[in-house]
Amino acid sequence: MRALRVVLPLLAWVLVTGCGALTNSNLNDSPTLTQTELRFAPGDKVRITVFGEDRLSGEHQIDVSGSLSLPLAGNVPAAGLTKPELEQAVTAQLKSNLRNPRVTIDVVSYRPFYVLGEVQKPGEYPFRSGLNVLSALAIAGGATYRGHTSKVTIQRAGTGAEKEFPQSPTVLIMPGDVVRVPERFF
């Protein structure tokens, strides 16, 4: 009984400090499965439909400057916008030439993501929504026998720094990300 009085507080302390370490880790820097909508960037391809105006509808790619070049609308800034925001921007540009334009935008493809390092098939892969670290590694054939089994580094598109993340289904891969599986030692 006396031993329980000593062990239980010690066990409680270990659980509390262990949970605190998890919440302060770099997991908070990663997008989770509750993340908001993706934002467009150069290289993304969209299908624009202007109802009643077939000649204005079609597939367009966001150029390196982050804009879409559209007939009657001109250059529409698209980088950094979500799908509904881009629909509003295209509609606003078309209002000067059309009466009450109705615009719908569908994503054809996002820019690819990359898996490098200690994987069976390093390379470029097409992005799909909901992609997480474990799925990305599976697409690349899994880790080699030298690959680390619990962590990866990810360089987010548009940043120069790599951050370390756990190999977890809660860490999402974004378009343009570079995922690297480091070599493990022992």
C-alpha cells in the first residue's frame, strides 16, 4: 500500500510531463487533417466555366507570376487565393465586359510534390487532396532498409527551410512540398 502512494504520484507526473512535451513539439507547425482549403500557386491548373459563354470557358494554368491570363478578363491575380476567392476575382474582372457573369472554377491539378532520400522510388508525384506523410511514403515505395522509420523532413513550398516531422497520418503533404526520408544510424 505504501509503495502505491509513492508510485502513483510518480506515474501521474510522468504522464503530465509527457503530454506537455507533445503539445510543445513542432507538431503544431504542421497542417493537420482539419486544415482549411488549399491556396493556389504558380503551376496549378484550373478549369474555368463561364455559364452561357463557352468561348470563355476552358483550362488555364497559373503562370510564374501567379496570374491567370483570361480572354475578356485579362490577367487575374490567382496566387494565394482559395477556390471561392478566385471565382469572385474572375467574376469581378468579367463584369466590365459581361452582364452578370456566373463563374465556376474546378481544380484540374495542383503542382506535384517530391519524395527524396532513403525511399525505394524517389521522385516527383502528382498531388491529391488529403495526402499525408504515410501515403506519400507509400507512393514512393516505402523507406529503404537505411531509411528512418519515425521521422521525415519537409520543405514547404515557398520556404527555404526544412522542418522535422513525425511519420504520422496527421501531417499533411501540400502541393510543391519536398519530403525527405533521412538515413538512420543503427
